[in-house]
Amino acid sequence: MSKKIFTNHAVLASAERAASSGYTSFINASSEEYIFIETVITAKSGSPTLDLVLQCSPVDPNLDNTRWATAAVEAQITNVNIGSTFPKIFRSTAHPDFVGWVRVLYTVGGTPTPKLTFRINMQSK
């Protein structure tokens, strides 16, 4: 029996983002047991914070993009340092709302006029 390896998905390209919210692209995780989210910080200005929320949809968002629900909320990242990597693994059996399609909602906040350059990768297994 062969073990399934993680499949990498670059869901949010590295870019500078001011105080705002946005979404990563989504992946079909209906047959996946784990989702590993990696957030990599490469630059900052001000004192930024970062909020990450894992969202799931039971239907293909290309057909109906209104069914997103929160599956998990991460604690706000406040100690943002350049070069920091914030990994998080979600297991489908531990999150009952973890179904179908997944994406990450991100929010950059902080003071004064915060900017944050980061990327998000998802790996699924």
C-alpha cells in the first residue's frame, strides 16, 4: 500500500497588502483528510496583524459562490516578523464543517497604516 503525499497549491501569490480583507483561491478538498496552510511573511511596515479563517463550501464555488462557512479561526498573528512562517494543519475529522471546497479568508490590520507582504500555500493529503 502506497502512502499519499501532500499536494501543493499556491493559493495566494506574494504581494504587499495594506489593511484589508481578501480570499485565497480555493481548492477541492472533498477527498482530502488534511489541509496544511502555510503563511510566509516577507516584508512589513507599521505594526501589522494578520487574521486567518479557514472557510469551506459544500458545492463548487464556480457554480454557487454563496455557500462559504467558517470551519476554523486562527488566533490573530500579532508578532509579525520578516521571514516568519506560520504553519497550521487542519484534519477533516476534527472539523465537522470541513467539506468540499476550501479557501482562506485573510485580514491585514494594525497601526499605523500597516502593510504586509505575504503568500499562502495550501497542501492537501
